[in-house]
Amino acid sequence: MPRHSKNNTNASHFTSGERKMLADRWGSKSGRLGSDSIRKYDQCSLCLDEAYGPVVCSRGHLTCHECALTDYMHQVQENEKRMRELEELERRFEEEREAARREARTKVLLDFERNSGASSSSLASSSAAKSVGSSNGVANSALVTIAQKARSSSPTLSSLPARIAEATRAAEDAAMAALAEEQAQAARATFPSYWVPSLTPDSSNHQLSAEDLEIKRKERAKLAKPRCLIGGEPGHATSTKQLVGVKFARSPDGERNICPSCRKGLSNASHLHVLRRCGHVYCALCISTLVPSSASLSDAKKDKASKTESNAPAQCPECDTRIKDPTKDILKLHKEGTGHIGAGGVEVTKKGLAFLG
């Protein structure tokens, strides 16, 4: 009797090698990243090489100066390209809307001519009957007309063009809605053979709607400025003026980076901070100890009054550059995990479908 299990998705005649081969290609996979797979604190987040002329953005993402400018210019070019595509979509939408309005106007005129032609015959047949009693009812009809004018509350002739335009617009809107419904029914009735290359649906012949155009306009608003996408989508707005040059202090032998205050070596296990006004990098202990106004960055963010707690102005221990606002002038350097299982998100998971066979 074959073995039963809760998630038995493989056939009973599969061998162990076949099951292992399927497990490598199908299903969810997870693995732990080692220290070799994690970017070091002083490596560029874009080229993954040691940062040359390192700079950081307002969120502490470290990159090469050249890589940051290249990515900035690439985003500017892509944004301009998408803006041109959006303008083309808007032009197509206006053309389609104008064509639909012309078609609706033609339909309204045809309906009016059809109705007026049908009513003219009935009027001709009734005119003979009305002419018989016209001589007897001239006086009565005149009185009725005067009374109707007296009781009439209709607008004056000055508003006649506006009322005609409003009625025409309402008739065109109704005709456009009817035409759209007819086109939708015709499209449902004639479903294309999408497997034939010549009949494959294409985005070029897609009928634009107001909802699609509104979505595109929201995308255009997001493309107003380039964004830093290192921290993941959707990123944050950035500019070249917000980039801060980073200055790592070197050890006397020139082999590694150190904290300029405590002279300890820097690594991924260190919590590093960059001073925005001068670019020097310090460990978290030196920042909390030597910068009086930033004894606790979390407390400073919660309480704005913490900036005035100390009489001595906060300044960089290396170059004596004044720190005006610790919440803005001290940037926490973004880094990845250390490679150890107990620190950072070093485990990655990829979701997938199980093999059913």
C-alpha cells in the first residue's frame, strides 16, 4: 500500500531522485544568506563595489557619487519618456472622445429627421380636419393663446441658445452612452481568436476610458521627481542637492575604517551615523556620548524640545562643525545584516507552486 501524507502531491511511482529533482524546481524555497551574500556597510548599493566618493541620501543609503548621478539621470530620462507616452494617451483619448461625440451628433440628427418625417404625414392628414372648423374657432383660439402667454412661466428668448445647447448636449451624452453599450455588446458577441498571431489583442487598439486616464495622471504625479529605490518600492523622493559626502576615517596602517573618536574598527555589526554637515561617520556610542543634544535619537525625535536641553552647542568631535538639529543633521547609515542567524533579516524565501502530478 503506498504511503499517504497530508501534502502528497507526487505520484506513487516517483523515485527518490525524481522527487528531489522536482523539489529543486517546484514549490517554495528558503535559504539563509551568509556573510559573503550580504553587502558590506561601505559598499555601494547600486554597483555592489567599494564606494568611490561615497555619498548618502536622506535615508542613509550609501552609493558611489557617480552611480548616484547615473541613476538620477536615468530616472529623469525614463520619466520624460513616460510623460511623452502619457501625453500621447491623452491625445488619443481626446480624439476618441471627439469621434464618439461626432458619431453621437450624427445619430441624434438621424433620429430627429426620422421622427420629423413620421410626424409630417400625420400633420398633413390632420390639417384638413382643422381647416374645417378654423373659421368658427378663430376668436376662441386667440383667447386661449393670450391666456397661455399670460400663464406661461417659460424663460425669455435670451436664454433660448443656452437651452438649445443644453438639450443638444444631453441628447449627445445619451447617444454616446447608447453607442458605447452597442459597441460593448458587439465586442462580446465577436470574441477574437487570440491564439492566431494576426488576431492577438494589442494595447494599441485598446479603447481608453476615463478611469484609465485618471490612473495614468496619478502615475504622472508620482513621476514628478526622481526617487531613491534602494530601500524598496515605492522609495522616497530625492535630489542631487540632498546627497551628503561621506568621510570614513582610516586606521594608522590604512587597512580599515575606524571611528574617529573611539578608534574602533567599523563593520556590519556597528550602528553607524553620518553627520550631514561634515560627513564624518561615528558609531552609535560615540554619537550618544560626545554629541550632547543627541544623547538619544529616539527621544529627540519624540520630543522636539530636547534640542535645547544642553547649554553647550552640539558639534562634530572631529572638525567642530556645529550640529543645529540632531534629528536632521544626524543620519543613520543603512546597512544589511551581519551574516549571523541572530541578527538582521538574513533568511530569504521564494514562494512557488507545488508540482501536481
